Amino acid sequence: MKRFLWLTIACLLIPSWGIAQNHSNIPIDVCSSDMPYTYQYFHQGSLQEITYNTPGRHILPNLDTITIIVHQESHTHQNCVVCQGNSFTDFGFYISEEQTALPGIIRDTIHFQTSWGCDSSISLTLTVQPLPDVHVTPHDTVIFGNSANLSLRISGANYYIWEQGGGITAATVNNPTQNVTVTQPTWFIGSGYIPGQDMVINGHFTNGNTGVSSAYSHVSSQGGHALWSEGTYAIGNNASNWHENFQGSHDHTSGNGNYMIINGSGIPGTVVWSQTINIEPYTYYVFNTWVTTVGPSPYANLQFSINGGTIGNIFSAPNTYGAVNTWLNFYHLWYNNSSARTATISIVNQNTATSGNDFGLDDISFWKLNGCGVSDTVQVLFNRYIDTTVCENAFPFTWHGVTFNDTIPQFTIIRKQDSIDDAVTMRVHIHPSVHTTVRDTIREEQLPYTYQGIEFFDAVTDSLITLTDALECDSFIHYSLYVRRNSYNHTELTICESQTPYRWRGHALYSSCELRETIPNAQGGDSIMTLNLTVIDTMLRIIQLTDDFCEEMSAMLSVQSGFSDYVWSTGETTPQILVLSPGSYCVTAVSDYCTIDRCISVAPCKLDIKLPNAITPSKLDGHNDYFSIDESQQRLIQDFEISIYNRWSNLVFYSDQKDFKWDGREHLNNANKHIEANDIYRNNVYSYVIHCTDLRGQRFSFKGSLVVL
């Protein structure tokens, strides 16, 4: 490929780097298909060219430098497998379901350019894997009894897996037949697979020990005692060449090729054969091997393992020592339920015996199934009988697609989407309709009257009642209801309590009540007499709620009564009043029918004046500054005078007011009781004399002393 860069100078085309004064380093990007690369440049007045076979930095004769950078083209090929009838969308290809409708080979190529403009391609060879034609026989068996022995057979594929709703697990032996005993309804699924790509390298041992990884020791030289030690193996075509007691001269692949000859270890779980392979995420695989016995019993017990965890059941080598060259096939279906792209697959020996336990392996494979399995489901159903009762006019009726015209039993299978079907024989019984006539007679007070859930508010004649029972069958009742009518005499009366007892039909009534008397009438309805008597409660009491009037010099008076309107002798109209002096208090209660009065007397208190024996007239803290009488005691006093004397019997204070307050100052001289505001003489003792009368006019005198501090 030739590339040019030209400038026009004086009407002459010359390369842009042809001027030698400033030597350039020119990068050139080329595709791998452009090599060898020819470059043209201008030197010594003429156009010249040079060809390079390798990329990198090159110096031109004109001393310019070019760097050839080669970009690789991409031409890849993919071999893939797809199940018949499935689309393929990997690597940018889209192969539709219509294109894979038939088995075969599909080839396609996608051409594209890389980011450097290099032509590239990816080609595809797609193998359309045929689906097996899987059938399980017999299909959908109905058993009329308690149990049955069945022989199920599957055909149409290479590998089979059995599942059963009743408990059969996936079989590790490639067994197309299952003999089962069933005692209850169940289902069986037989799945058949045709293998696709085998992921194991040298599983037929054609290339000797290539690709084999084992916890056993490999022996490469033949001899009668070469495999004498437990936990050793060799790759060969005749077991007797490696152990004088071994038998087995035919491999499984061709009859004269290699296979793996093993002297089993007595340590369970020891890896006999292992290989790490590439796998695809979320893809089904089948782990497969062929096993033969090369020594006497006990025979090898083997198990498949993937990534260190065993899968499937333990399988045993054939018990055919002496009948040589007998091979058994074992396999297990495994699903890579992850994004992992590698797996370590192994065959481990679970036998603990050191004597015997000698076997051979051949044709180990790990087939990619590509999801190309087909399943066939069969059911084993047990007939059960159902008894049903229908109305006599229900025929014909249809039940799960079966039409009944009479009571002859009929069999059907009830199909279910989410569970096993149901095999049923239905037996039909007839529930006849009933026609009856009913007549009821009641007294008028029994109305409304309920019969068969229907409420009647008056008499009816020949009313047709249709009843539907639990079977939705109709019965018919011709119903008549006769009512005996009553005569009524009602009295409404309101009286005061003082008018009791009230006499009515021999009853003495003292309180409100409702009375009913029925006078039977043999000819029909009764005579019913009723009285609604309201007796107004004229009970009226005045209660003194305060226990001791004299304690607080007040009392709360309260009315107890059924009346709602009150007037006190004080003029107040509330149910409770507060009184502050002794005396008689009355209340009048009024209703629409009655008026009543009640009075209560609040007794006067015995006069007992309580005075302090010392005062501290500082007037700073507001406590004990004055010599005085409490206000509650003042209300008990009518006339009053007090005289206070010093220790020389001189009158220093006088008042005729019961609400007096003496602050300890000597206000009076002894001659004319003239007021003088003298100083307080503290720590002096004074005496006092009080003359007073109470509210009843009784006269009292009190004497005492106090200290002014």
C-alpha cells in the first residue's frame, strides 16, 4: 500500500517532508495486510520510494524518520452448537428459530472494520443438534385398586434421567427402564438427551497419560508387580501386563486401545481421575464414564465430583471378575447454575477396602447438552369414587365434561394445570322435592312472627314459600298465618309522691311504673289494660356538707332532690350555697306538679377567742407583726372592746373594733387615753382584757398576757 502527502509549491507537487532542512519523524498507521509497506518520498529533486517488511522506526535517505505502526486485523472462527428449533444470538450473529428448524450445519460470516479501518471478520460454524424423540410407555395409567407394579420404558435418546413425584431420584445408570410399585397417585418424568460437545481431553486415553490428574501414583513401566501397591494406576491396553492377578485385555473404545487401570486405595474420597475443563455459564452437562472390574471382590464404589463436591449416587463396578471385558456405563446430569467458566471434574473412589477394589475406567466424557433434552411425563392415577346428590329436576347436567342423563355411574379424568390429574368415578343420588301445607295461629302480641326466616307482620293465607337446601334443591310450603286480635285500654298518669299510694286494679303503687294486665278471652283476642304511672319524687333534703361550721366559720349547704328548680331563703337558685353565719336557711323546690319546702338550722358556735402570746413587729417579713383576732372569729362577735397594759399597769392601747391590730407601740397615756405614737419597747410583757358579746348577746371576758419581742 502506498500513502502520499503533497503540497503545491510553484505549481509543482512535492512531498511535504521533502525539504531536508528540518528532518521529520512521521508516524504511519497501517493494517497487517498492508505489509510489506512501500513509502514514497521526495529526495534530491525526484520522487523516490522504499519498501519496508517490518514495523518500527526507519530513517530515510533524506534523513527523515518514519515510524510504521501495524494494526492487526481480526479473523476468527467459532464452532457452536444449538438445539433444533432454538435461535442463536452469540458473537453478533442472529440465527432464527426458522433457520434451525432442521438438524444440520449453518455457516455464516460477519465482515467489519476495526477502529483503525482494518478489514476483519468472524465466521461461524453452527451445528444444529437434533432433538431426541423421547417417549415413555405406558402412558397415563389408571389403577382400580390399592397398588400396582409397572414397568416404564423410555426411548429415543442416548442418555436418560428419571424423576418421580413419589420419590425416584435421577438415575446414574443409563437405564431406559424403571420397574416401580405405586400405591398412590404419582407422576414420572423421563428425560432423554443427545450429547453435544465433549469437554474432556483424552478421555479415551489414546494419548496415554495426557490430561490425567490423579491423587493416585502413575506407573509407566509394565510388569507383574507394577501395580502391586494400592493407590497406583497405569494407562495400557491389558490389565494383566501391570498386575499378575488382574484381568482385562479390551478397552471400551475399540477393544484394543488404552484405558486407565487402577489398584484402588483404601482411603474414601480419594480422587482417581480429575481434569479442569472450560464450561459455559448456566448450561447443562452430563458427566459420563465406563467402568470395568479387573480384580476380585470387593468391587470399587465410585462417585462423580465437581469442584470438590460429590454429585449423584455412588455407583459400583461390575461384579464380573473372571468374566473379563465387561463394561458398565454410569453418568449424571449436572447444571452449571452460575457464571463460572471453569470446573474441576473428578471421579473418586469411596471404597475403603485395600484387598480387591481394582477397576478400569475408559471413555470418560463431560458432554455439553446445550439444553437439548426432551421430557415425557406420564401419570399413574388411582380411581376414586365420588358420591353426589342432585335435585330430581337436575337432569341432564354436565360435570367436568361428562353429561349425566340418569343415575348410572360414569368415569372421567379431571385435568389439573398445577398438579397431577384426578381419576374419578361419580355415583349420582336423587334428592326429591317436598310440597307441604302449614297453618299457624298466634296471638297479636307475637307479631312480627318469623317462619322459615320470613318475617310476617300480619295474617296471611296460602302464601307460597320456596326453600332451597344445601343441595340447592327447592321445597315448597303453602303457608297460612291466623292472628287473634286483642282489645287495648291504656292510661297515662303523673302524680306527686305525696299522692301515693295510687290504687289501680287492686295494686297500691308508690313509684313510677308500667303495668300490663291481660284478661284472657276464650273466644279470641285478649283484653289488655296498661298503665304508665309517673310519680314525681318530692323528696327534698338539705345537707350541710361542712362537718363543723365553727372550724372554718362557714358551711356548704346542698339540696338532694329530684327537682330541678330551687329558691333559697337567701334568694339564691343554685343546688348549693355557702353560708358564713349561723341561722335558719330554707329552700323551696318546684316542678310542674309539686311544690315543697325544707329548712335547716346552722347552730351558732361557742365563743372561744384565740390570741397569740407573743408578737415580733418588724414589719419586714410580714409575719407575726400584729396582735389581732382571726377574721373567722370576728364573725362570732357582736360588741367588743380591748385594753392593753404595760408592766406598770399603765394603759398603752385601747380599741372597740373587733378587727383591731396592735403593733406593739404604746399609743395612750393613762390619763385621757390620748393617742401617742411611742417607740416599741421590745422584750416587754403586756397584759390585756377583752369584753365582748356573741351573736346571741351572751357576754364574755378574756384576759391574758403577751410579749413584744
